[in-house]
Amino acid sequence: MKLRAVRGTHDLYGDDIEKYNLIKKIVSQNAKIKSFNQIETPIFEFTELFSKPLGAQSDVVLKEMYTFKDRNDDLLTLRPEYTTPMIRSAITNSMLNNLPLKIYSMGPIFRRERPQKGRFRQFNQINFEILGTKDFLADLELIVVANKIINLILPNVDIKLNLNSLGSKNNLIQFKKILSKYFIKNKKKLSKESVDKIETNPIRILDSKQEDDIEVSKSAPSIIEFISKEDLLHFEEIKNGLKTFNINFEENHRLVRGLDYYCNTVFEFKTDKLGSQDTLLGGGRYDGLVKTLGGPDTDGIGWAAGVERIMMLMDNITSHKENIHIAISNEKFKNHFINITKYLDEHNISYYWNYKYNLKKSLSKANLDKIKYVIIIGYDEFEKNYFTIKNLISGEQFKLEINDIKNFLNDKS
Ligand code: HAM
């Protein structure tokens, strides 16, 4: 068997791991500022946690879940999203006694999709949720946090916020019927995939990327005309709030989401820099979901962002190599080397040692890595119990006693 990674999976290393860690840092800093608590759930759950809430007719449930039987015949699934496991955790750990609950997480998600640019089978999501309020300020707070995080990570990328309201669950059921009728009338003009969705999931035809479907959708009934006055007011308040925050948005009445649990506000942050996988972040309201999962009747709203898609738009981070290299000319000087590493460890000074007893090789490696200082241990240093520190940029060399090294580095930094 040829050794290879599974299709649609990828390793994180080098520049990518630097980007990943930077994202993680920005996310946790902003979560803290906004009082969201971190919660990390197991990577697999009982399959039934996902099958109904995400929608029996959704692509995720129909064809993308990694599901397997455990030895005792339990049906388990690698999490294809975070929202339902986070709510499961909030219910089973009695977190819903103290509402509103503001939680976030960041970790791997699994979907068996056809891999392409920006689409993986294992990828990472950042996920923010607020449970326990219908207030439009929660919708606003979440979009503001999303906007801040995206702007901090991608300050120079043009990203557009798309916004829509689906109205209540009941409204959505009625609207789907109206939409089905419209698409049946226009069946001949639709793509085969969309024809298959007319009865089961007609709102997904609205976000089809096929030219023919887009043309038909342009004249389809618009959901905003069917939503109640109360829901419309909720939507207006969010839009006014966004204007106050100077967050630009585009009202897009064809914006629907791929999972079934949404109602009222839905939103996506999109870019034209990633080809067809253009959504960096998506989310919305899911009042009723907590109850469906067996919890109390609790409203909720949240979003998730694709970490890999964000990483693809980040500038390369030059990894900070501020550590010091150590170069030894002979194995006999190991004890002198141990003294210096003990000293550096005690003073939290980072260093790199390449296990080579060859000055030339060690110095050329340090030059290659663009390291500023090398501590050199040669015969004279060993005999007379001192250390030479060489500045590779200026070429200067200094003879130092061990206890002077920290002050020397502080003075030079
Ligand atoms: P979603 O739209 O399915 O929503 O996924 C959110 C984000 O995850 C997408 O916008 C995209 O950036 C990223 N993503 C999705 N699939 C892939 C893939 N195959 N490869 C790479 N990135 C991908 C949810 O998952 C909802 N749970 C969001 C939410 C939270 N709604 C309320 N709370």
C-alpha cells in the first residue's frame, strides 16, 4: 500500500500551523473580551444527535456524515458540525440553568464531501453560540464578534456580509410550499439536482450555483414578503444596529442555509477570492432546536467559520526565530554544553541545538535559519570555562562568563 493521507484531509505544519495558532489566539482573546466561555465536545456523538436536527433531506445527513457502528451496535458519527454537540453538552451538563449562555469552540469537523479548493473532508471550524434569548441584540452581538475576528485575521481582504431573514419556522413551512409550486411550474428550466429538490428541499434551489437555476430563482417568490411584522421588525433592528457599528452588509433574500434548523436571521461572510467555496463564515438563528434535542424551549443563534478557508487568505507569517543556536566543535565538551543549557533553561531563554559536533555545519545552519546569536563552545572555551557569543549579523564576537549571558542578551535586545 502506498503511504498517503486520506483524500480530503491535510496535515498542518510549517507556515500553516503558524496561521492556525494565530487564528486560535485571536479567537480566544476576542471570546474572552466578549465573555464567551470555551467548550470542547467529543469528536463523535450518537448519530441521532445529527440526523433529525440537521434535516433528513440536507446534503450533510444524506451523504456527508462519517457514520459507523460501535462494537455494541451503537450508531456513532464523527461530528459534521459543532452546534448540535454544543447544545447537547449544554443540556447534559445543566448549563441551561443560567441563561443566556455564551459559548465558543474551535476544532475538527468531518464531512464526506467531494474535495476541491477550500473543501475538505476533515477541516476546522470556529463556532460561537448564544443560547437563551430572542433579543435582536444577540444577533447583533454575534455578527459584531464575527466581523471583528475576521477583520483582525484578514485586515486586507474584501469580505462581504450577506444578510437575510427566513421568518418563523411556520412561515418557512408555508414558504417552502409556495416555492415548490413556483419551481414545479419552471421545472423544465432547472438543473437535474434542483428538480430533485423541488419536493424535499426547495429553498436550497435558491442558493444553487448553476446558471439555469440562478435565472429561475431570480423571479421566484421572495421570503421577505411572507414574514410576519414582528419578525420583520427584528430584522430591521439588526440592520440598524449594523449601520451604527459601521458594518457594511448586503440584504440577500435568496440567502438560505444548508442545515434545516434555521429560522429568522441568517447571515454569511463571503469573499470572491476562493472560487466556488466562497463562504468563510455562516450562521443564524435556530429557535426551537434546543427543544428538538430534548432540552427546554430555549432560543439560540450562532455561527461557524471555516479555519482552512480563512488560512488560504492569510499572508504568510514569517515564523519568529529569535532563539539562539549552540555550536560545539567536539563531543568532549558535552559537560560545558550541559552547563549552558541548564543556565538557559533556568532563565527561560530559548535555544536550538542540532546534535552535530562541527562548528562549520552548526554555523551554516544558523545562517540558513537567519539566527542572530550563536553560542560557540570550542577548545579554548572548554579549557578556560567561558562562552563565545557570535552575532551573525554584525560578525562581532564576545567572550562571556556564564552568569553574564542573560544581561548581555537583555542589553542587546
Ligand atoms: P456551515 O455553513 O455548514 O454551518 O459551515 C460553516 C463554515 O464551515 C462554512 O462557511 C465554511 O467556511 C466551513 N466549511 C463547511 N464545510 C467545509 C468543508 N468541507 N471544507 C472546509 N470548510 C468547510 C455550520 O456548520 C453551522 N453549524 C453554523 C452555525 C453555528 N449555525 C449556528 N451556529
